[in-house]
Amino acid sequence: LYQGALAVYGAEEMARSYGELVPVPAQRMRESHDGMALKLGSRRLHVIDTPGHARHHHCIWDERSRGWFTGDTFGLSYREFDLDGRAWILPTSTPVQFEPEVLRASVQRLLAFDPACIYLTHYGPVGGSGDVPRLGRLLLSLLEQMVAIGQRCANVPQRHERLKEELSAIYAASLAEHGLPVTPALLELLALDIELNAQGMAVWLD
């Protein structure tokens, strides 16, 4: 994970953002695996293997809240895009292990638990009031569109710029359908994600 981030951001940016990375002693570690059950206080947690965004990703199910802690497997959602209590969400294909077919299966596996909410790393819980199915459909629809973009752009000249243009277009269309007026300032919030998603798609295509 660190090596992938290092490749994207560079050593100087990583040091500025995170400082020195200190390893955790091995005796304090437990290796997670698919189907693992844990007890944290009075809560029961379940771990499942959810590759697709990255092969090391596991998601954690909290029985009490009926919520998934998903890392980046269930995408990301900015609060600036919330409208009338409804979130907007998009998949992340950040380098270096984006595998769309596998990701689709992982997302469907999460949805099969009928979760009440999703706890995203970026940025916070979404899906309250029964909104998880809609977010799942949106996530999978955008994932399908990203696959189509990749197939169209696999061998075009200046592929990276073309991927960014096409990703910007589908996100803008989706935000407009969500009900938000799409402005340059709004799309600027997605500039880093568009760059990283285009990089991750290139790794997948190659």
C-alpha cells in the first residue's frame, strides 16, 4: 500500500503528509481473512475479502449498526455533493490494482447483506434512511461506464488526457442527474480523483 502511494505522490509529499512510518510490532498483529469474526467490546464484527479496488482490501461488517466499513471498495463521497439529504458517490480506480469485474462482485456482495449504512473512508457514513440500494446502483452504473471508457480509449493517442476528459464527462452528467448544477468549481473538487482514476485505469488497461 505504501509503495503504491509513494509511486503516486512521491517521497517528499508522503513525508510531509504522514511523517515517518513506524512499523507495528508483529506480536500486536492479527492477519485478517475472509469470514473472520471479531468481538470489539459488545460488538460483533465480521470481515470479508473484497478485492477490486485493491487486492488487500477487506471490509468489516458491524452487526449492531448493520453497516459496512468499506475502505475504498464502495467508492468515495464528498459532502459538498449532498443534495436534500442524498449523497452522490463514485468508484475509485486509484493505482495499482483496479479490477472492475472483481470490484463489481465485491460491491454486490456488500449489498447482499442489506446494509443500513456504509462507512466510507472518504468521507464518512452514507446511505441512511434506506438509501444504500440507490448508492449501490449509482456506484455500479458509473463503474460500468468507466469500463466502457477504458475499452474506447485503450489504444488512443494521448490516452491519459482522453481518460480524464471522458471521466469528467460521465461525472458531470451523473452530478447533473443528481440535481446539482455542474460548474467548473464543482468539478475542481474531483480533479485529483479524476487524475488518480485515470492512472488506475491505465494500469488496468496495460
